[in-house]
Amino acid sequence: DYRRGGYHAVRIGDAFKNGRYVVQSKLGWGHFSTVWLGWDTQKSRYVALKVQKSAQHYTESAMDEITILQQVAEGDPEDQKCVVKLLDHFKHSGPNGQHVCMVFEYLGDNLLTLIKYSDYRGLPIHRVKEICINILQGLDYLHRQLSIIHTDLKPENILLLSVIDPSKDPIKSKTPLILPNSRDKSSIESAVSRLNANMGRETSAAKRAILEREGIKMGSRSTRQNLLASADLRCKLVDFGNACWTHKQFTTDIQTRQYRCPEVVLGSKYSTSADLWSFACICFELATGDVLFDPLNGAYILHFQDHLALMMELLGMMPRKIALGGRYSRDFFNKFGDLRHIRRLRFWPLNKVLVEKYKFSERDASELTEFLVPILDFVPEKRPTAAQCLLHPWINRIPCSLEPNQAQETQNSQKKRDKDEKEAMEIGMRN
Ligand code: ADP
Ligand code: MG
């Protein structure tokens, strides 16, 4: 991918935008870009620098991403909405072409890393709730205020904020760890000793983050537990590279497969409720350490049909109208709404899965099930909105981001939804 039209080869110490941003280490990468920890020499702070591949198609998609990110930032001047902030953007010419670069506030580990730290056994339930609140606040803002659909919600695209007191946070300290073009052993050693000198035990999560980025392994067990046990986990949504508006969509082919909702699998229309399906999958994954739906990775028909079967085994049969309502429906379902190639489904409802497979207590299982099952409704319009999820007893708190009258409004629409649901059930039973 490091050829004309592809990634730009970035080295530690490289400078961007006439020397303003100096690359410190690699943070991550995606299909479209590589992402680097940079030092902003003008503002004396760390930033994340996303360098896009250079082909026209990637450039256009980066320009759409910037438009969306600007809208996201403009609507959130107080920085309360749990979405990443775009700070700057520019173009950078290199041997592989011209690359759009985006500069973001620097955030921490993604949620997948957190799940790994739990040894894939899931986080304590109060931790899951904290994280879910932030994700829902981000979604509520995108959906209700901006009509934006994220379309690629997954643990890798949700990043933790620094977990420690900013005054003690070396990440926010005034000295970069790596000066331009000086990545050598002594600079790393002095960075480590500076960290050791400046930080108490409680800051080891940040220390670990930095040392890992420097390629230095630390005694992992205690630091992992520190991160899991730290006071206030907060997170933000990132990666708006595939986002769109409800009224302006770019493609029908959205979402990463495990987090893909049934209407997208079936080729029906989708809206903001597609993000809520992904959210429910993530919530389950945080609580158990396992992916909720992990369809076979094979040819299109096999893979999608397996995915639909997994959904129905957990949630019951899909209403016929939904099953047959998509552009691809007839590839998977016969006219009776039965899967063409998978005959026998082994139903295993969520509360039983949680108790039998993940050893949840009956009570924890039924509470989580009551929260998640409505969000995993096959009928997209019946799924609760992010604002309604925030009012659910499982989340157990009226979020401060909702004005009292909005909270009332959402409570009313929740009541209406309950009534509609009851009616729908009664009609279903009569038929
Ligand atoms: P792509 O569109 O190529 O998937 P992302 O925006 O998802 O790019 O970034 C890729 C990875 O880079 C993320 O999964 C994360 O690990 C890291 N990353 C992205 N933005 C930041 C940030 N603001 N702070 C820290 N790391 C980041
Ligand atoms: Mg990504």
C-alpha cells in the first residue's frame, strides 16, 4: 500500500505543515490512513495526525470526513458531546502523491484494547454502563442535533480519554518526548526517567501507554488492572470516515460485519437506528468480552445467511415483512420468510446465553437483556433512540446533557413506544 495513491511513508521525527507538527510514534492505522502521535510545536501539546492515502477516491472521502468533522466540532464548542475534535487539516505532498492530513485532539486506547486487558472476560458491569453512557451521548448528539449517522461504530472506533488527573498527565506536559529527527535510545531513556520522576503510582496507565508507544513493555498485569480500576473512564467516538447524513447517504454498503444491522444485510433503507444496533453489539461485547454475532467469513450468501441465522437464534424469527423487504431478501429467504439454506435454528435467547454461557447472575442477565433486546429490534423504527436509551433504568441516570423538557419529551415518546409495542404484540397474537 506504500505506493502511488497509497499511504505516505511517515518516519518518527518527520515534520508536517512547515514544521508545526513533529511525529513522535505510530498510534494506529485503518484502510484509508495511518495515524501518528504528533507534537504541535505551536500550541505545545500532543495531537493525533491522520495521514490519508493519496488516490483521488481517498482524497474525496477525506474531504467529506472533514466537512462532517467540522460540523461536529462547531455544534460542540463546550466539548461535552463525546465526539473527537478536529483541530486542523492540510495537504502534504510526498513521493506517493498529495495526502489530506487531519489533526485531532490526542486520545487514549481504543475499547478493543480495554477488552483485551480484561483477558476477553468482559468489564465489570458498572464500567460497561459508564462507557455506554458516553457512547449514547455521542450518538444522541450526532443523530438528534446533526442528523449524522456514524455507520461504522465498533470498539476500535471508540477511544478512551486519559484516565488520570490532567495536572499530572505527562501527555499534557509541556515537553515533547521526541524532538525532530532525534529518535535514539538516549532520548527514549530520558523520556522514561522523566516519566518516572514526574509520576506517582496512580499515573501508571499513562506511563504504560507512552512506553508501549515507545516499544517498551512494562509489567503488564498491574498496569492493566490499574486501567480497569481507574476512577473515571470516559470515551469519545472517532473515525467519521464513513459517516453520512440521514438525507445524504454515500453508499448502501455500511458497517463492519459483526456490527452490521439486519436492514443493511438485507439491502433495505437504513437510518440513525443502524448505529443503535451496533451500539447494542458493543455493549454486549464490553460486558462479556465476546463478539455478539460473529458470522462465518465466507462467500456473500453463506456469510450473510449465517449472520441472519445467528440474529434469529438469539432474538427469535424475523417478521416476514422485514425479512422479505430488502433488495437482497430473496437471496436469503423463500417466500414464507424462511432461510433458504439453513433449516434448523437453535434458539438461545439472550438472558439464557448470559446466565448459561457467561455465568451472569439471573438478575444481571435479565436487567441487561431488558436493556439490549429492544435495541436489537428487527424493525429499525421500533428501536429506541440514543436519548431513550439514556433514560432506561439499566443506565440508571438522567444524563446532564439532556435539558429537562427534552428528558420529558423522550419519556413521553418512550411511553408512546411502549404503547405501540404493546399494540403490535396484541396484533401479532391475534394473527
Ligand atoms: P481509519 O478511517 O483509517 O480507520 P481512524 O480514524 O479509525 O482511521 O484511526 C485509526 C486508528 O488510529 C484508531 O483505531 C486509533 O487506534 C488511532 N487513532 C485515531 N484517532 C486517534 C486520536 N485522536 N487519538 C489517538 N489515537 C487515534
Ligand atoms: Mg477506524
